[in-house]
Amino acid sequence: MFIQYLKAVARRAKWGSLAVAVYIAASSSAQNVHISHCMGSCPDSTTTANNEIIVRHLFAASMNADSGLADWVAYRVLEATLGVASLLPRVWRVDNLQLTESSYLRLSENARVINQPDRSGRADQSYRINASIIDARNNGRLVPMSSFAGTPFWSDLNYLSNLAVLPSALREGSWSRLDQAINELVARSGELFVVSGPLYLIQEPLNARGGPELAQPSAYYKLVANRRSHVAFIFPSDLPQHAHYCDQLSSLLEVEQLSGLQLFPDMQDSSTAELAAALHCTSYKDF
């Protein structure tokens, strides 16, 4: 009954109408759940079958049960959601929609540093914590506040389900400039769908990530699409701040191979040059 209810709600959902947690397990693989933040269907992979899908008003996120961080987020940017985010508070909050508490993340009292439990084997390990694994300089939001500052739900972007280990040079450089280009295009031409997340070493599957030492992503991807076209970007984690986002253009196939995810299944044969040009990447050629 719950899945049937969720389907009905999701079909009617717009950007400010749905916040729910869904546990996707193998036993429910035959169910079709439509989430308005995803174009067509949300990303899928056999390695993420036991992830929790958290659906907030502004985004959906697939949460890795080991690391407590998102394997992917999906969101839809509309002209009506855009706004000025410079004065909005940025204080991380535990996401109470996450059904399984992560044993690898703890929110510190000042809400600026995420810590993991101490697993050194010491007698006092039950109340010790290791040094911070994500400090205030190197965390960021996969879903940008500037794309949703015009909504009453912008504070949802402060949930840990939207947190990523984004180095400051990347977050304040080409990653942010691509977000700005997306917002500008939406203001001119209408809605865009975005999927983004971390990329790890190709031999390290999604369901093996996490552990006593939280793995650091080697890169991040961002896929942007409308109903006719799509474009893919891959950003190395050590990318200099001055790098241009157009130089990070990639392909949907490459992102799928590196992430192990199936992304935009209805867009495999669509054009890429049109949307790349609209994002000011005029020298882009189809892969």
C-alpha cells in the first residue's frame, strides 16, 4: 500500500511537494517508483540495491549505508527556484529521513566538522573519535543553494544527505561556475535535470566504499539534461581553482563506466553538442 501511495504522490509532485525516505532493496526491485527530481528514472545499479533513497522537497539522494554519504543526488532546476543564496545560513544538519544511522558519520556540536568513530582497538574506543575526516574547508553541497534559494525549502540543502567531500579549490572554482551556467540557462530556457556524485577508483565498487577509513573520491561528475539533449562533466578532486568547467567535458558512457550506474537510460542516443553550447562550451564535439 505504501508503494502505491508513493507512486500516486510522486506523479503529482512538483518541486515543493514531497519529502520521504524510500528503502530500495532487492525484494522491491519489481516496483516502479517515479520521483520528479529524476528525468525518466533515477540512477540505478545492482551495487546500490540496498541503498536508501532519500527524497526531499528539492532533491533525491542515494545514501551509502557504510559511509553515510550520497552515491548520487538528482535534482530539477526551474526558473522559479532560482534565487540569491549569499546570505542563507549554511549549517549542516542530520537528515532524519535516513532510516539506517551511519556508524561512520557524527555531527559535531558546532555543526562544522564530521567525525568517525575510533576503531583503533583501544579500551576507551567506545567514546573516542578519530580526527575529523571532513573538515569545514573541504565539504560542500552536491545540490547548490543558488539553484533553490527562491524556494521556501532551501534549508533542505543543509542536510548531510547533500554533503560531499568537495575540496575548496574545486567547490569555489569550476564546479561552482558550472552551477552558475546551469542557473543562467534555466533562467533563459526553462528546466534542467542534474545528477551528480563522487567517483572512486574503478576497482572499488559502490557497495564496498566506506569502512574504518572513509574513502576520498578521486573525482566528481555532473550530468545535465533537458528533454532533448544531455552533457556530462568529470572534475578531478585536485583540479585547480582557475580551471574552466568546459575543459572537464566527458561523456555519459564514461561516467556510467566509472560510477557503475545507469544514468538517463532514455538519453543514450541524444545529442550532446546542443546543450554543451548552451552552457557556453562552444568548442565541444559529440563523443
